[in-house]
Amino acid sequence: MIELVRNVRLWFAPQEIRREGGTPDYRFSLANERTFLAWLRTALALIGGGFAVDQFLPDLRWAWRVGLALALLGAGVLCSLRAVNHWVRCERAMRRGEDLPVSRFPALLSIAVAVVALAMVFVVLAGWAG
């Protein structure tokens, strides 16, 4: 928990990361940044999908529409927060010469998106209207 609090503090003070270890090859830092941006694009797509479900499926039963929209919006929020936390963790590990951190988050996000997609397939095939 203490490590998480430290990482959150570093989200807003990235210059503090420079005080740890040595400077890695800039190509690794740039690759870490590109990965961060890819996670943010994924988060934006999930958030956009959540709004699209809510706005463009008005005939869908309210509970289905809100449930699917909130699932996508929640996944987008978690993805964006995970992006910055992973960026900080990787940057710190590279500076320290440690192995890059591993995470279960990509698997969990994939499962969540698959569940929402299966629910959407069910809704489309069943043709449930409100």
C-alpha cells in the first residue's frame, strides 16, 4: 500500500523519478511513454463505447443499457489510472536496473471487455427492446 501511495505521488511529480538510479537508454523511456499512450487510447475507446451504448441504444432495456455503459465506462476509468501507474512503475524499474513489473491487469481488462462483448452479442441476437 505504501508503494501505491508513493507511485500516486509520483504521477504528479515525475521529476522525482530522476532521483532514482541511473538514466536508462532514452529509447526505453520513449517506448514506455508510447505504451502509456496506447493504454490511454484504449481507455478513451472504452469510455467512448460506454457513451455510445447509452446514447445510441435508447430502445434497449434501461438495466441492460446502463449496465453495459457503466461496465465500459468503469473499464475506461480503470484503464486510464492503470496507464499512469504502470508508466511510473516501469520508469522506476528501468532507472534502478530491475526487471519490469508484471501485471494481471491486461488479462482482467480483456476478460471484462469480452464479457461486455458477449452481453452485447446476446442483446443483439435476442433483440430485446425497452
